[in-house]
Amino acid sequence: MALDANAVQLPLSMLVVFGSAKLLDELFERLGQPGIVGQILAGVMVGPGVLGWIAPNEFLSALAELGVMFLLFRVGLEIKSSELMNTGGTASLVAVLGVAAPFGLGWGLLLLWGHAPIEAAFTGAAMVATSVGITAQVLAAKGLLQHRASKIILGAAVIDDVLGLLILALISSLAKGQVRVLELTITAVLAIGFTAIVATWGTRAVNLVIPPLLRTLKGSEVQFTLAMLLLFSLAVLSVYAGVAAIIGAFMAGMALSENVTHRVHDLTQGVTELLVPFFLVGIGLNLDVAAFASAPTLWLALAVLAAAIVSKFAGCALGAYKLGWPDARRVGVGMIPRGEVGMVVAQLGLSLGLIGQNICAVVVFMSVATTLVAPPFLKLAFRRIGRS
Amino acid sequence: MALDANAVQLPLSMLVVFGSAKLLDELFERLGQPGIVGQILAGVMVGPGVLGWIAPNEFLSALAELGVMFLLFRVGLEIKSSELMNTGGTASLVAVLGVAAPFGLGWGLLLLWGHAPIEAAFTGAAMVATSVGITAQVLAAKGLLQHRASKIILGAAVIDDVLGLLILALISSLAKGQVRVLELTITAVLAIGFTAIVATWGTRAVNLVIPPLLRTLKGSEVQFTLAMLLLFSLAVLSVYAGVAAIIGAFMAGMALSENVTHRVHDLTQGVTELLVPFFLVGIGLNLDVAAFASAPTLWLALAVLAAAIVSKFAGCALGAYKLGWPDARRVGVGMIPRGEVGMVVAQLGLSLGLIGQNICAVVVFMSVATTLVAPPFLKLAFRRIGRS
């Protein structure tokens, strides 16, 4: 029996989000465009800006967050950490230049536009964040995760996340009027140390612990259960260490990559298939179309967008110049999307009072637009490689 | 980067719920007890009553609801609707007697205990609801879904849900002081009509629609996508028709059972494995241990529990007498758990002002306790059949 008026909400919002995402995905693929762009636009369409069928809410954002965690976990399952460590030098250079260029350009642009120094710096920080989820989804869907450029992108995205944390911490403490050097150092050591330790010894620890557990435990689907526990544990620990939960999820996948069964792959894939549309639609849902009715805001948004694309591409491609132009271009394009990370930084700045409502809308626009722009570029950069 | 203080909440609550469920599951299996009981008790333990690590919240209850929807969808995938229809006569008798006996006994008991007629009637109605999720999980885990008694239980549970709806609608309108016959008739026709039509023609409709769609659509995992769309659509429609979303999910599974691939099974299984612990822990989370500090409430709770167990068992076993004692006993035991359904009815009664806080606590206790009692009885009733 359907007991109350709210009983329909859950299945209905599942249907609207999942259904609209898959519908526009199919439509875009048929038009020769990346389906992922269709899914994000589905969010814009069903969201408050256009049709107004669905508003962002706590449940949907939780599903979105779970979705991107599972997405990166699944990507991690296909990458050996040793392979990622081998790209370390290039990935670090890509990350550093890919952080410095957008930060500098964003900061300068906003200062030129007449904004306060702290607002300008915060906008620059919001332009730093790479959403690896979008690129990972495109690469995974095309079977390109084993490509050299893909591994550089993933490695750089992890380092990028840590650098983004440090910049934000620095600006927040600047905004409070005092730079606490000790606090910042602890933040840096914790984030870098945690990431380095898990990436270096994660696989070995898993190889030590999992096989005896598998022999001992009695339940069904024990491998999957252990994989989930590792995923959630590393997500929790990474948040405590200051890095994003999805970085922990990615490292959990990598740690398992060498001795995971086909069964775990399949079961994880089910969760990912169900939840990734919620991540993509969630990005579109947050775009506030109404904010761009004012012409100055629109022009600023377009300028910030151009700066965000050019600076990230140039910085990252330069960092990867050693690989030659084709791969450097792939890396540059792959780092462009800011996705959910840029949006969360914008919300944070707003809540701290460091940026105004219109700058927040501009950053959200930049995040969504870079995310929409990247997949077609990626498709172009990787053409004649991978499936379809 | 972990951007705000709440970033840890999502992975942490996933870890606590999933981890505690799996831990107690393992422990109970090792002690020769049903793991499902361990998972429900994990909810009692981490919940507000004992450790207080987690409180029921909107996100967790949404995951729980999704979990039981996927559970019944997966069970439906293993049952052909034609097989279920064949059990129709017996299943109907089981449902009717299994609804009449608890309702009558509950009503009478509360009247004898000195409660108001409307409160007594509502408590009786709350004792009617069968949570098929628990039994389905036990039977599925032991590979017993193909057993004759299992199919009767599933068929009876569907009819039981419709009957429960009608009783609740009747009592609610009695409470408002007027019985609107037309409204009740429409409710009945809609619920019965929807269920009968989907059960009868669902498979045929799916066989007509799905194959051409599969030939046309381009995306990856198209079969899984279509299965999810059917699942959410039927869940939505069943709520509009007045029956529970899980009944729609179950019928979606049945409609697909004849031409679903192994791949869809595996992907669905991943979601189910992840989410079912949230359903089970969610049941335990809602038990308010503190309410039973008062002796009269405790005695009433025990009396209601005894009445709920005896009446459901006797009614359903009597309905299945034609099958002989072993199967009649299995059916009777399988219908005992009230689980989440009883709890939702209790909440509804409280919000309508038809029952008091202490009766609400009693009904929740009855719901949890019948759910804990059923798995060991089921194990006993089905011993020497099925795996492990």
C-alpha cells in the first residue's frame, strides 16, 4: 500500500533523473555528440532553470556524490598504482602548471574587472579545481583508460586536488587576516602524506590483508563486501586528511586493481551505471540560468570561461610537452572540466562571505560550461583511438 | 580537497551502516543464526537506542527504500508471472485469512486492554501488513525462490498489500466520521485493477516493446537501462494506483523475468548487495528502546507481538492447508515479518492522531520483533531444502 503523499517522490525523482539523462544521452549520441553532454544538459532542462520538474535536494546530491565516488572507484580498478607512480614526474608538472595558470589568470582578470583582491583570489582558486569525474567517464566509456595520456590525467588530477586544498586553505586564512603557517604546514603534510602513503603501499597492504580474509569469511559476495568497506574507509580517511572523498575512492580502486575478480567489476559496474547519471544531471541542476539576465554578469562569465579553458589547457599541455603535441593536447583537454568541484568551491566562498552572489553564479557557469566543452574536445583529441 | 565539515558525513554513514551490517551478519552466521537478524540488530546497536552513532535521516531512509525496491525487483526477476498466477487461488486464501486473523485479534486485544475503538482498529490494521522483503531476502539467499511455498508467499504478499490498503482507507474514512463508499470503491478498483493488469499482461508487453528498443538504441548497457526505467516507472504507477512502490518493483522484475540477460542480473545484484543492508539496518534504527521503560507498555508490546505472530501464522497456514502441513507451515512462517510496512503504518497513525505515542512504539516494536523472529523459523521450516 502506498501510505503517504510523499511515497511517490523517491521513485518519481529516480525516474525523472535517470530517464531524462538516458534520453538525452541517446539523442546526443545519435547527433554524433558526446552522450555525457546530453546528460548534463538533461539536468539543466529538468531543473529549476527550464522545466522545473526537479530542484536540487539533499537526497539527489548525496546520490550524485555516491555516483562520482563509484565512478572513480571503478576507474581506479583499471589502473595499477605502480603505473600511475611511473607518470609521477610529468603528472606533477602538469598539475602544478595546470593550477598556477588558471589561478593567476583568474585572479588577474577579476582584479582588472574591478573586484576586491580577496574575491579575485578566491575566484582564481575556484578556477583551479579539476573535476576528473567527467574526463574519467569519457575515457572509461571509450576504453581509453590504459592510454598514456589518460594515466597522466588521472595522476595530475590527484595532485591537483591536493594543490587546490592548499590554495583554498591559504586564501581562507588570508581572508581571516592572519596566515597561520603551522596550521597550513600540518594541512599540507597530512594531505600529501596520506595520498602518497596510500598510493605507494595501498596495493601491498591489500595483498596482505584481503586473501586471508577471503579464506576466513563466510558470507556471500565477500569480495564485493570487502571492496565496499575499503572504498568507504579510504573515502572517510581522505576527507579527514583534507583531500576529497573521491580521491580516496580512486585510491581504493587502485589498491584493489591487481587482485580484484571479474565479479567485483560487474557488481560495481551495476552501482556505477545506476548512479553516474545522478552525478551528471546534478551538475546541470545547479546551473542558475536567471543570473545571466544582467549583461555585465554575462560578459564576466564569458571572460572567466575563456580564461578557465585557455589557462588550464595551456598550463597542462605545457606540463606534458615532453610527450609530444598529440598527447600534450589530450592531457590539456582532459583537465579542462571543473564540474562539481568548482561549484562546491563557489558555494563555500559564498557561505564564507568571500565572494558575492553574482561571482558565485559566474563560477558555477564556468564549472558547468567547462564540463560541457571538454567531452567534444576529448573526442576530437582521441579520435582514431579507442572504441567508437 | 575536502571542502566542508559535512564532507565526511556521506562516506562515514555509508561505512558505519554497511560495515556494522556486514560485521553482525558474519557474527550471526558463525553462531548458526540467520545473518539477516544480525543486520537488523546492527541497526538497533548503531542507532539512537544504544551506541547513538547514527540517527534515522532522510538520506538513509531513501537508501533503505531503494534497497527494498531493488531487493523485490531482483526477486521478481527469478519468478515468472505465469507461475505466480497459477498459485492465485491458494495465495488469495492465504492473504485473506492472513489479513483477517491479525486484524481481528489485534482489534480485540486493544479493546480488551481498554483502548478507544478507533485506536484498536488502527493497531489491528498495522498488524495486517506483511513485509515480504525480509522473507524474500532469506529465501533468495538460500536459493529457495523456486519452491512452491515461496511462490505462494510472494503471491499472497502482493494481495496482502492491496488488502492492507483497503483496510487502512476504510479506517481512515471511519475516523473522519463518514464512509465515502464511492471513494473506497475507486481505491479498490484502481489498486486491484492495476495489479491484475500488470501481473497478467506485463510480460507480454515487455516482450513486445523491449526487443525492438534493443535493436534501435545505441548506448552501452541498454538492457540494464531499460530494466531500470521499467522498475522506476512501475514503482511510480503503483504508488499512484495506491499500492506500494515495492509491489511495482516486484512486478517489473517479473515482467522482465522471461527475457532478461545474465548481465542485467549481475548489475542489479551489485545495487542490491550495496543497498539491502541499508534496508535491514534501517528497520533496527527505528526501534526506540527507551519507550519500554514503562511496564504496562512493555506488557502490551509483548501481548501484541504474540498476537501478531500467532494470528498471522495461523491465518496463513490455514489458508495453505491444501498443500499439507510442511508447506502450510512454511507459508505461515514466511508471512510473519511486518518490517518496514508496520512501522510506516504506525507513523501514519501517529501523524493522523489516530494512535498515541505509546501505541506507535508498541507497533514499531511488533514490526521489528516479528521481523527478527521470522528468519530462524524460516530456516527451521525449510531445513534440508536449499543451499546451506
